[in-house]
Amino acid sequence: MHQPVRSLTHDEKRAAEAAFRGAPFDPKWSDAARKIYLGISSAVANQRQNAFKDIVLPNTKPLGKPATQESKAPTRVKSRLW
């Protein structure tokens, strides 16, 4: 079914703008605004994820095992106030 085209309400416009900016959702907005916010947020997140998945950096090696910090005994630092 084809739905008639209508203009967005004020809170729907604000929800769309917030979704594109990555701003949080305002719980005062309507259910229609929530649907717009969730739809745009999801699409933007998928687009960002897909944009970076095929990037290969030149001359990179796989990272090895992360270095572990050895526990050191606390040291006392003497300081002079004057």
C-alpha cells in the first residue's frame, strides 16, 4: 500500500537531526519520532561499519600478544614543599 506523503512534525525533525548527529533520543518525543530516530541511527551505524571494514593499512603486521604489566612495589617519593 502506498502511504500519502506528509511533512514531518517538529519532534520528528528534531529526532532525525539528533540521529544524524549521534545525539541522544529525547523521551519527550512521540512514537513516530522514536521510529525515525531508531531507523536513521541504525542506518548511520551500518554505513559507518561498512565504510571501515574494507580498509587495509599498508605495511601492517598482526598484533602479537599484549604486553603485561609487571606489578611493581610502590615507591616512596620524598618531596620538599619549600
